[in-house]
Amino acid sequence: MTSTEPTPPNALPTAIVEAIEQLDKSELRAVIEYAQRRYEFEQLSVSDRIEAGPGEEIVRIEENPVYTTVVKRQPCGKDCEDCPHGPFLYHVQKVPRIEGESKLQWRYLGTVNMSE
């Protein structure tokens, strides 16, 4: 059986191809495992990626085709007796970055009246 050197995909930058070609077997396996985890992370919905920060409470999350609506309560700072404040409404979108990953972009829309 004759084995030939694999041809890298055109989508990969030359610097990455060159770096991969220098790796030993254990380093290649680590890259493969990391790339798989990274791919799975990028496939998560916005809702799956939203987590409450310290002192925050996620009240509601609603997925829409273009954005996700998030209602949350949050603290304002130390020594505040009325915390957490809100609830506040946000539109959250997954935004691609040049580096190839994505980040969540939060847009504050205002205070929510929960009695309605």
C-alpha cells in the first residue's frame, strides 16, 4: 500500500498548514481534539451560550431567527441594598470574528415591566 502526503484544504491559511506539518503525533491528536471541541462550540445556539454572571438572574430567553431576546436582573455594584436591578431586555446575536470564532453581542433595549 502506497501512502501519499495529504493535500491541505485551500481554506486553511499557509501559516496554519506549515505549523501543523511540524507537529508530532501527540500534538496532532491534541489539535484534532481541540478543533472538534471548537467546532461543536460554534454550533451551539445563542441560548446554549448564555450564562448568568455573578449575582445575575436570567429571567427569560427567547430564540428568534436573527437575534435572541434575553431578560435578566443584574447587580449594579457593591453596597447596593436594592440589587439585583431590572429586569432588563437585551437582544443578543452571535457575531463572527475575523479570527474565525464568534462572540455574543449584547444590545441593551431597556427595562421590562413584568406585570404586563
